[in-house]
Amino acid sequence: MTMKIRVKKKIGHLAMDLDIEAQGNRLGLFGASGSGKTMTLKMIAGLERPDEGEITLGEKTFFHKKEKINVPTSKRKIGYLLQNYGLFPHMSVWENIRCGMGKEKNKEAIGDMVKKMKLEGLEHHRPGQLSGGQQQRVALARCLITRPRVLLLDEPFSALDQYLKEAMREELMVAIEDYPGMVIFVSHHREEIYGFCPETVILEQGKSLESGDTKRLFQSPRYKRTAEISGCKNISRIEKRGPQEVYAQDWGITLRTREAVDEKITHLGIRAHHIGMESKEVNCFPAIKEEEKDHLFEKTQRYRMGKGQVIRKVSKEDYRGDPTANPSHEKDSTLLYFPPEKLLLLRSDNDEKN
């Protein structure tokens, strides 16, 4: 089922202008805080009204400014899982789930949902007596009990410690694996989006910057800002020198690329973990290591190249073979390798999206 969100809305200093079309049943909205992710969910749910545009799901129109259509929230059949879950603290698990049914009081359906969410034995507990994972399952059960067309998940792991997030993510995926509707998942964490959503829209200052297959977006972004948001630490302005050759102005080096460089390419990027130290015939350049930081499973190295710098990340296992691992090499020159197949050819952010 296809969802289309083509709307504009002014909220304070933020001018939202969205053009989103999702074909699958798992869509991620990814962007920094303040990019408009939660407001997008609220417009889908009918909690906020766009200034203009339309929102449709298949043949169902939720909102259409010109046709004066604005379906009430209660009739859109949308489940909305809030960041803090929104459970009623004075109600039991059973009562919280029942609230999602409105006037309908189907005990059998509630019982089935309790089993599906593995909440047996907790029916009479209140939220304060539950773990974070149990609270999430209660909130999800309340959303799903009405069989919604769309399930909105607004950063469901944002309040959790890192060590809990992975387990909770797995629990959530199991809980909705047979849900037939569309799930829209909001996050500003790359790992969550990458692991959960086959399709992603990247938002920036209220606009849909880039969208498509999630793996493609992270591996081969088209735009400079998309690359930055997705975690690329090394980006340089470029001058085209040939069909597959560019001069990286910020690093002072000429690089061979695997892909042809078209006239719209303005920047080049490479992810920190793709920079190697092999000796190759092309794309090998001297650099000075200026800083090294130790992390749990990897090391981050900062190298000086020309007037700029590059960041390299290396796992601790690979680090044992790093020729700069010896402190005596700290200020020595070493060769860095920029694999042609790992170079990102990027367009300017204000280039027309087509």
C-alpha cells in the first residue's frame, strides 16, 4: 500500500515542505532533533493540520486542502506509540489495553492481545510495577487492539539505556512481525533506522532531503547533507579533473573514482572506516597522524592532509597491524588509501532533487 504525504506547514521558524511517497510497509523518518519528524507523525495522525497539500494511504484520503477533506483522528484508524508510551498510571495493564478499543469492550480480543504481547500474569499490574519492556508492550497492545491501518512509532527507544535498546528493538520487531499495515518509525539514531526500516526518508529543517532504499541511502547518498546526517566524517569540495578523476580541495589530493563524475557533483566523501593503509598504485597519499582516541571496540584517528584533515576509524583487532600503532610513529608520515569504490560523489544540498 502506498502512502503519499505532500504537505506544507509553518510552525514558528520551521517551514515544513514534505514530498514523501512510501511503497513498502516499513518506513523510517530519520533526521536530527527539530527536523520535523514528530510533527510529520502528528499530521498523519490528524493531531496537527497542514496548511496545504494532501495525505493519502492507498485509496483513502486523510487530508486534502483543496477538496476540504480532513478526516478526524478517531476515524483514521491510526495507532500512535508515544515516546513515553502514554500509559495511564492508575489503570491496570488490562484497563490500559481496553482504553484503545473505545466503546467496544471485547474481552476475548484483549485476552488474545495480552497473550500475543507476552503479558500473561500481568493483567492487573499498573505501569509503575512493570519493566520498560513490559510498558512498551502494553502501549503497543493498546495501539494494535483496534487493528489500525498505520502504526506510528515516535522514537520508542529514546529514553532507554544503550544496553536495553537492542533487546527492546528485537522485542518490538517480533511483536509487529505479522502486523499487515504500514509502520512509520521515527528516530535520529542510524542503527535503529538501518536495522528496522527497508525504506527511509531523511528530513532536514522540515524538508524531505532524500528518500529511498535505506541501505542505498547510507551506502551511496546523493547529497552532501545526507552524507553528513548519515555519519560521514570526511567530506571535501572538489574540482573535476577528468571523467573519473577529481581534485579534493580541502585535502590537496587528486583521486580516481570508480563512477563517472557528472557536472552536478560538488563534493566528495569517504566514511572513516573505509580509509585503509594499504600501498596501492592509485589514491595513496602521505598524511600525519595528529590524534588518536580509544573507544570500546575501535580507535578513532585524526590525520592532517594539506590544509584539512581526515578521520579514520579502525577496529582494535585490525589495529594490531597498524604501522602507526607504535607511539614512535605518532608524528611520522604514513600512507592512507582511499578506495575508488568507496568514494561518495555528492551533490550540493541546494541542487534540484530529481
